[in-house]
Amino acid sequence: MLELIFENEDSLPRSSFDLGHFTIKGNKGAVTSRNRRPDQSLMVYLSLDSLLTAAAKVLSSPIPSSTMVYGVDSSFDVQIDRLSLGEVTISFRGRIIAVVDEQSLVEAVGSCFHALMSTAPLPVSEAIYGDLQTSWQEFEIATRQTMRNQLVAAGGESMVCGLVLEAVLAGEEDA
């Protein structure tokens, strides 16, 4: 189980630099930037971009890897580690918050992105808007790469499914 939540606490009009909080709820615990001393408010849209970039990096790597998600304008940050193909940990200052499969990370990051952008939509004219769209596209590419890596790791019995998936993914990339 993994849930990632960005909350925008600034009022309208929305800005690339709006402040808010980041909460992570996992199968090993929870952590939030809320109610910390000193204040750990962070720039939510810039931090969401950091999350998308970090998740894409970890998912697209065929080997174990590690990266940080930085709470922009805050000392609140979390680490994402890919220990093996298929397994990811999320930790905060050395404390593991979640150990999940890659699909759970994909779903949590996607839900987080869509939730913030639907509840606190950012105007297209904002500077970070284009970066967020680019980071989202890179995250989607990394998600497809993860599926490919899992098929390769599964071996020969998945070859037919892999060929079908490759054809479907190739069609998506051409669209």
C-alpha cells in the first residue's frame, strides 16, 4: 500500500511557487511535512515535478538505483530506492515508510499527480506547467520501460505476451 498526497495551501490565483505539504502513507508507516518544527512547508508544484522525475529515474533503470524527492524550499525530502527488479522502498531520513512493487509506485505517483492537478489546477501560463507536462511524459515512458524490463526478467514463457505488449506500446508511441 502506498499513497502520496500533495496539498496546496495557498489561495487563488495558483502559482508555480504555491506552498503546501507532502504526505506519504505506506505499508510500514507514514510521514508528512505538516506540523514540523521548523516549518517544512514546500513548493507543491515544484516538488511534484521532483517526484515525477525521481520516480521516472528509478523505474527506467534496469539495475538497483536510488534517488531523492526534494521538497522544494524545504528540508523535507524522501528517498526512493529500487532494490531489485520489481521492488521499491520509500524512506524518510533512514526510516522505511513503504516497501512496494513497481506497479504500486506507478499507481501512487499517477494518482498523486492527477489529484493535485484536478483539485488545485495550475494555470497553463505558469512557468512550471510545461516542466510538469514534460516530467509526466517522461514518467509515462519510464512506466512502459518498467513493463518491458519485467517481461525480460520473466523469461521465455512471457515471450508471446511481450511481443503483443511491444506492439501495443509501439502503437502508443506513434500516436
